[in-house]
Amino acid sequence: MKNTKVSIFVIILSLVNSFLCSAALSVWQYFTSSQIDLALVLIMFFVFFIISFVMFYFVYNPFIFNRINEVHKELNQILPQHEIPDTKFQLDEIDPITQLEVDVKKIATERQKEVEHLKNLESYRKEYLGNVSHELKTPVFNIQGYISTLIDGGLSDSSINLDYLKRADKSVERIIHIIDDLETITQLETGSLELELDKYDIAAQCRDIFDALDIQARKRNIKLQLVKKFDKPLFVHADKYRIRQVIVNLLTNSIKYGKEGGKTEINFSLYNDEVIVEIKDNGIGISEQHLPRLFERFYRVDKGRSREQGGTGLGLAIVKHIIEAHQKSITVSSTVDVGTTFTFTLDRV
Ligand SMILES: Nc1ncnc2c1ncn2[C@@H]1O[C@H](COP(=O)(O)OP(=O)(O)O)[C@@H](O)[C@H]1O
Ligand SMILES: [Mg+2]
């Protein structure tokens, strides 16, 4: 007999049963003949024990475990196979009730986790949809306004027609910008974006980006520069196109949220096998309470200013995803009215 727990339980139950029956027999004898036949009581005790044992062990016991087997079968159907061992409970198996209890607890925990996860996804989906429609609403309404005015006679008014078309064009450009950012973030979040790692000179890349952003920086009279002159190439192992996106995003932010006449500097320092890239501005800064949420999608410190500057609120979320896809991290430190510094690392070669 493998299952001693079950057997002991059945024996005790049978003993109790036969004891109670024998006691009842003795009481009956006492009241009918005032004499107790001890030999008969002992024989009956033994007979009751055998009957009880057979009943419990071969009838009642399997009946319970058949039920447990049914429950277990049901559990197996609602759960993937690996979550629950496919045991057929037999009479002689290891404590099936405890095993079932463990399984049910496990299922309850798993289900709880699943429910929490689904709830999070649901609120994320709602928030995301809300944000997307909110972002698209303004430019779409603007376009509708310009077109309606043109239809209602503005088309023949040479003082506004070209201007309104240009404004509508700008709003279309903004929608495209939002869609591009959304597409990038979706690719990054679903993991469908694969990095194309390459060995390239990041100092040269920064000088290149400075040239590309020159007009934008000049408009706000902001100077873009490398802290130290990097005459020699500084090679990193990274996705050139994606890192360009990161640097452009951070520099554009420093221009948008910089002070007129300010400056943005890029500094490289070497640490073991890594290059630490620091992008530092002396702009308006960000107060401490905003810093923990700064990299969340659609998070902006000053919504009005961001929209006015053509921001989507997705830039830093994209930046973070790209750096994390390189198995690195990005940090920010900032003081209001003093400036902001973003720091990230890349592998050096
Ligand atoms: N260099 C910076 N100086 C001050 N504030 C910044 C800077 N970079 C980002 N921010 C703040 O962080 C917010 C999020 O940035 P980002 O994700 O790039 O979105 P946006 O499209 O608004 O630029 C911005 O709206 C801005 O309020
Ligand atoms: Mg930005």
C-alpha cells in the first residue's frame, strides 16, 4: 500500500465506526438482558471493522477520488498542460487532496496575475487611444476649418487662399509626424524592429547632426557644439540610423525648450568598454516632480509649449526604447532655469 496517509485515515475511520457500533450493541444488550456478552461484542467489533474498512476503502474512497479526478479533468481543460501535472488520482497515489489544493491555489494565483495584466493592458489601451485621438484632433479640425473657409468663398480671395492652403499643408505635415512617431513606437514596443548594428564614428555623426539642425538652432540663437574637439574618430557599435534618431530628438528638445541665446553641448567620456554620451543644455529645465514620468509616451511638462513647438510627446519614449534595445540605459538630470542633461552609454569598439 503506497498511500499510507489514506490507509491510516481509512483504518482510523473504520476503528471509530466499529467502536461506535460495538458500543451500541453493548448498550442494547445491557437494556435487554442486563448482561453484556463480551465475546459477541468483540466478534462484532471485528466484523464491523472489516465491513467499515471494505466500505471506506473500496467504495467510499474511490467514489471521492473519482470526483476529484473529474474536477482535475475540468481543471486540465481550462489550463494549458504545463501549468498542472496530468495526474490521474488513484487510491494509492500521494495525497491527492493536498495535491489538488496546491493546484487550485496555483491556478488562482496565475489567474489573478492574468487578470491584473489584462486590466493594465485595458487601461493602457484606453489611455493610448485617448491620447492618439487627442493628438490628431487639433490638426484635423484645423484642416477642416481652412478647407471650409476656402469652400465658402475663400478660394477666390487672394489675400487668404494661398495662406490657408499652406496652413492646411502644415497640419497635414503634423499628422504625418504623429503617425511616423506612432509607427516607430509601435515597432519598438512590439519588438518587430531589429537593430542593424554597425561600427561607426559617433563624433562625426554628431557633427553631421549639428549641420542638419543648424537652421533650427539659429532661429532660436542656440549654439550646438562638442565639448572637446574630437579630431580622431570615436567608434561605437550601434544602430547608426536609430542613434541618429536619439541624438536628433534630444538636440531638438534642447532647442525647443532652450533659452534664446543658449547652448547645447555634447560630451563623450570613455569608461571601460563604453562611451558615455552626455547632452547638456542650459534651457528652461524640468522640475523634479516631472522627471520620473518624462520618458512615458505622450508625457509633457508644458503641453501648450510642446504642441506649439510641434512636439508629439513621443520623442523621449522613442529615445528610451532605442537605447534599451541596445541593452543600455538613459538617465536625465535637470534643474529649473539652469538646464537639463541627458546621459546614455553605447558600446565602444
Ligand atoms: N531639454 C529639455 N529641456 C526642458 N524640457 C524638456 C527637455 N526635453 C524634454 N523636455 C520636456 O519633456 C517633454 C517630453 O519630451 P518629448 O518626449 O520629446 O516630447 P515633445 O514632443 O513634447 O518634445 C517635453 O514636452 C518637455 O516638456
Ligand atoms: Mg521631443
